[in-house]
Amino acid sequence: MAEILAEAGRITGLGPEIDGKIIFGLQSAYAKRVGQKPMRFVAPANQLTDLDDDDLVVVRFSRTDHSTTAGPLPVASLSLA
């Protein structure tokens, strides 16, 4: 079983809802400062209700890499930081 990972940051680039899930970006303050692209995740749409880029959130996911290459995105659960 993969280790559960967590990342804190601000939500960027909310996408459209598809099959009850939304693709979104998450960017930490450090990543923004050094010009890194936001990491991309998928979460159930109901977890993103009323969240926007002003909210600091914690994303928990079980994928062991942070790649944004083609392939399935990690499904994440969210909580406000």
C-alpha cells in the first residue's frame, strides 16, 4: 500500500466538473516563489464547494510521485489548513 502523502498550498486553476470530479492545481508558497507549476489533482466536486484560490488547503493523496505528466492524476481529499 502506498504511503499517504500531504501537500499544503493554494488552489489554482479549477477545472470543469466531469463525472462528479474536478481537476485542480495546488501550489505551495515556495513553489510559487521559485516559478514551479502547480501540482494537479482530482477531487470530488463536493469537496471543492466554496473553495477558491484565497483558501489555504491541505491535500492528502496516495501517489508516491508529484509528476504532472500524462496519466492518471492522484485522487485527493481536501481540508482547510
